[in-house]
Amino acid sequence: MPKSILFTVTTDLRHDQRMQRIASALAKAGYAVSLVGRALPASLPLDKTDFTQTRLTCFFHTGPLFYLEFNLRLFFWILKASPDILGIVDADTALAGVMAAKLKKMLVTYDAHELFPEMPEVVHRPLVKKIWGSLEELAFKRADRAYTVSTSLASYFQDKYHMPVGLVRNMPWKVSTNASEQEPPYFIYQGALNVGRGLECLLHAMQGVEVHLMICGIGPLEAELKRLSYQLALEGKVQFKGNVPPEDLMTLTQKAKAGIMLLEENGLSYFYSLANKFFDYVHAGIPQVCIAFPEYKALNQLHEVAVLTELEVSQVQAALQSLLHDKELYSQLQQNCLTAREEWNWEKESQALLKIYADV
């Protein structure tokens, strides 16, 4: 059985909870696991773990020059590490990964967190879309095993690349305790402040809602969202917390009234997504207002943990109000969260991951 695995990402490892869980599960199973990500100017120190973590420092932090510089640095890092299995994560590390794997004749896995050519920032830019599509195809064709985060994406990739694609969903470790609700009450959004997250719609909807909103995350839309919050006279109601360490984020989430999980239907990547925050809210024991996309509809039919909505201000506002004022509905959704997290947890989901690597 191959013993060493190196995973490559462009994220700051401190906040990449999926990769932390994956690395931890494989390390406990006996693999020597390493993660390689990126260092940002505001990166916090890494926690001590039973796997190794390295963050590469780049001169550029955004745009094409960042991806080129990072992949060049990553290429030489992979050659130096020379693992038994190279775990390429997403198309943005595919160029370095495929080239290094070819030179070193490594076994390769591909973990597709996103459908990169269908990301909102890409889908209407033909040249950029073509480049990401080529890198994605390169990774799938080179991979000895591939897996992704949702049933919809697995079906899409299998149909496109004519190969089996496994499913490893973004589920947290099981949580068994809840914090008491904070006073005054607040809704919480956790995640990147990127195009297509429905945050502009959410801010407009908050004008007619009596509680506060806590936004935990950073991204390119942060300044624009803060301006919009000011224009809508929400500056006393909406709090931008920035990047919150995972352990603190769970506490803030447990104390919230409800979570927010909204997306725009702007490209198939979001439409077929299954975001980790959906499960994070469930494990915190709080209901959520959630976009009515296929994966979330299917899960909500199994355990009704969310009020599903379309991305319209009036509908989002009505969903928020229902969680505030319909006590019977709120209590039932909350109880369903406690039931669902006994089934939707990393202890169970990680078995699919271990099976994939046992078969490589």
C-alpha cells in the first residue's frame, strides 16, 4: 500500500476545513500526509497536527500571475517531496501537479471541489473558461482515482470524462453540544465574500428583518458589500467579522438564530454545489435559509433542516421572518438538525475517502 500522500491547494490551510478533515482521516489510517497551500499577508499560525503543512509564499496574490507563480513554485515543491500519491485538488493546482507526476511517475488522485469552467467569475469569459476547462480535463485524464463533493457534480464529471468519480461530501466531525442562543439574536453567514453568493440580495432582505446579521469571511466583494450595507442604513445591524478561526466560528454559529446558505444560478458549479456551510449549520443545531438548488432540495427531503428559497429579496426576507416568528416551524427544524447530524458527519463520510485511497 502506498504510504505517503501530498495534497496541493491554493487556499490558506488555516481555514480549509475540508482539507484538514481529509488529511486527518488519512493520517489516522496510517498514511504520511502532507498539505501544501498558500501564505497570505494576514495568514494566522497553523495548528499542530498529525500531518505536515506547508504554505508557499508568492509575490502575487490574485489573477493570472498568482496562478502562474504558485504553480511554478508548487511544481518544484512536488518534485522535492516526491510522494507515493499526489492529491491534486481543483484545476488551479493541476498544471504543476500533472507535470510533476509525469516526471516522477506518481500515482494521482483528483479532488474536484468546484466545476472551475462554470464558476460565476469565469462562465462569461470564454478564454478564461477554456483555459480552466483544459486544466480540468488534464487533471481528470491523468488521475488514477477522482472524487468530488456532490452527487450532481459526480454525475456531470462521469458523463463528461467517461470515468468513475467518487463522492466525498463536506461534512464536519460530529458535534454533540450546543451553545445557548445569543442576545440580541443574529443570523450568520459563513464563507467567502465572492461573486454569486447571494450576499447583495441578503443585505436588501435584511432591511425588513428585526435581528442582526454576522458575516464571517473575506473576499473580493468585501468593500462593495460594506458600501452597500452603509447605503441601506444597515451599518448598525450587519457586522463583518472577517476570517474567523474554525474553532471560534463554530461557537459563533451555535449561538446564532439561523444560518444563511444562498447562491446565484450563474454557472453549473454553484447550481450543482454542496457547500460545507450547509452541514456546518446542521451540526451547530440551527436551522438555515437555503437556496433551492438540487443537492439542498434532496437533503432537505431526507431531513428538513432548512427553509428553502429562491434568490429574490421578498422570498429571502419571508424565509428569514418565518424562522423568527413561526416558533413551531423553528423548533421542528432545530430538532431535525440534531437528528440529521447523527447521519451527516465526517466519521461516516470519511469511510468513502478511505476506500478511495485503499483502492489507488
